[in-house]
Amino acid sequence: QVQLVESGGGLVQAGGSLRLSCAASTRTFSNYVMGWFRQAPGKEREFVSGISRSGGTTNYGDSVKGRFTISRDNAKNTVYLRMNSLKFDDTAVYYCAADFTPGLGVRSTFRAYDYWGQGTQVTVSS
């Protein structure tokens, strides 16, 4: 069982930046592909970004490409999401997720992920 704890959410003005962190309670963090998803009220859960086990491969949703950057520190069991040029439409609960299945790369479907955090709220004021 892997526990994921997100932090770093909050209220920010449009155009501002935030950095989310997700700490994992596992000694085998480098065995997991990590992802960030978000869900706004009344909308489906949306893939934001994912990163491979080594950090060498990343993937982004179209709506955040060029603005968000995912990274990981396997020594600290932590994955990060740097969010720049935030827009009102980025307002959502952001979830961290871990995918243990080997050999399938960085997947963008939420059903691929085995473990989830509780989420952190990001609110962007216009």
C-alpha cells in the first residue's frame, strides 16, 4: 500500500504560479510512474501530467503544455508540479497518483493508476 500526500495548493491570481508536491510513503518510489490529475466541479477527472520512473520521460495534457512542469526526486520520494501562467480554468482539486504496472510508459488514463492522494485545492482568481 502506498500513501500519497499532496501539498502546495492554494489561492492565486491569474498569471501567478504555484508548486505542488506529492510525498509518497514507500521505499520503492522509483518503481512507480507518477501522475497528476485534476477535477473541477461538475467535470470529469482530467490528466494533467505524468513522469516515468527515472524522470526521463514526461507527458502533459494539451491544456497545460508549456505552462506546467512535472519533476520528481526519487531520493525524497516526491513528485512535483510547477504551474506557471495560471488561468481561471486551472481551478480544480489536484490529485497525485502512482502507477505500478511496468512496461506501459506514462499513461494518461486515470484507471491506469493504482494509488491516489486525497487532493489539494487550487483556486485561480480572475
